[in-house]
Amino acid sequence: MATLPMDRLGLSLADVLTVEPYADGWRPVAERIAARHGLGPENVVTTHACSMANHLVFAAFVEPGDDVLLESPVYEPLAKLVAYFGARAVALPRREENGWRLDPGDVRRALTTKTSLVVLSNLHNPTGAHEDDTALAEIAQAAANAGAHVLVDEVYLEFLCAAGVRSAARLAPNVVATSSMTKVYGLDALRFGWVLAEAAVAERIRRLNDLFSGDTAHPSARIAFHALASADALLDNANALLMPNIDIVDQFVRGNERLSWVKPRAGTCGLVRVAGIDRETLSETLHRDHGVAIVPGRFFDAPHHVRLAWSIETSDLREALTRIGAALAALS
């Protein structure tokens, strides 16, 4: 989502700049995060954004030479973490014909005694696909049988909170979830995220957080605390823009014979298959000649696709799609 102006939260400088001593995270915000997902504050580790949360989970479980099962298509920074920690990435295919959802059977077949972590995102980046609790529980059980943990990057998940969706961290002791205030709440400048995990795992990650970066900035924690008090209203506001925009993109894709996709249930982005046109050329042409940015699918291990995002005003989205249509016609 676009960045949320601070005045929308109704905060004073005193609300933000009041500082009090704390260690291991500011407990009031941990309690608020925990309550939103039916967990306790002992299950929450606050971090410097979701990127650091993911890094900490890898640091807790992955050793050089381990196997890490990694969804494909994949958000590139997750793949980079596998390499950074000296592990071997084993691809878990998300098949377009299966709505980009994972097959728990693929997970079971890929697990070995060398597997330390199974990594996925939900909602999936870049497709927006949603994994339900049944599939996630099957994946968690398969991983547990092999002595592995499951990392679920949930930075987009709360777009479905109005539908009763909650964190996968509730499902099994070996599931660890990460998220932040960035995507759903539009508060990217806070760099405020968290890990949700079973208490002993959370404590292990908390100690690692002390080594890597220490506590989050108190003003960020306080702003997050106040924003989470209005979480449902902020979510409703975001979805009021995004859900109609998804329908507009869907209509555009269906109206162009070179394009196809699996329409996401929610979120800010989706993966569109482009037939008969080089995706890199399309991307470069749009950026250079039309002032429109899309992401070539090669960044997600999906070379036949591009990622489109629609977290902009509807009038701007319509204009961007018109320009994409013109570029497609010119390159055909």
C-alpha cells in the first residue's frame, strides 16, 4: 500500500516521542500483535521490519549445507537468504494450473534428513495466492516428521483478516510466521515487524535479535501500537481501494488475448502470463516510453510472466493499464 500519512492515525508528538525504558521489545505492542492472532506476548518478537524477521528465523534454524525447501515462484530476497546462510535451495513448485497453491504432497516428497526449513509466503508474493489452514497444517506436520520448521512470510496476509484469516503460527509448534506494518497498513517508514512463534522458539529468536539489531526504535513501536488499535479500520480502507482495483485488472487481463492469470483473492499484486512478447522488452518499453513500472517474472523464477501491482488510485490504475495495452499492441 501507499504510505499512510501520520495525521490519519490522530497521533500527537507526545504519543510518538514519549520514551520509557524497555528491553526485549515494548510489551504493549507485543500484546496488541498477539491478541490480533490469538497468541500471547511470549509468542511475539518485534523486529526491524519483516526482512529482519525473516533473517532471524533463518539464523535460528539454518546451517551451512542444510537443505531449505523454497516455494517457486519466489520473492527474491527469500532466495537470497538461502544462499547467504550457505544452504541449498530445493524448489517447491507452485503450479499455475493449481491456482499457484502448494501441494503438501510435493513438500512430503522433497523433505529429507538434511531439510532444516520450509519457506513460503501467504499471501504468496508474487501471485497473491492464499494457502488455507488445512494445507498449512499438512505442510507443518510433514515438516515436523522430518525435524524441520516452517517459515511463513505473512506480510500480505492481513488483507484477509476481515474474512477471519489468522496467522499460521497458531497451527503447530514448528511453524514460525513473520509480518510487518509495511504492506497492509502503509507504514513502511516505521521499519517495524515481528516474528510469531512457539514460546521457546520465540525466546531463541529474541536472543538472536539482541545480537543482530537490538530493540526496535521506541517511536516506531508506539506508532505501531496506536495503528494496531485501528487495524480493522485501516484494513477496510485499504481493501476499499484494492478489491475494486483487482476487478479492474482482471477485466483488463481477460480482455487481452496475450494475457492470462489466476485472479488473486486479495492483496496488492498478481502474476500475469504474457504470451508472444518478450517480458523484458515489455518491461523496458513501458518504463522508458510510457512511465509505467512492472516487474519481469525472472526476478521471481517465473520467466513467462510479469508482476503487476495495483495499490494506487483507481484513476491512475486505469491510465496505467491503458498504457500497458498500447505497449502490448505496439510490440505484437
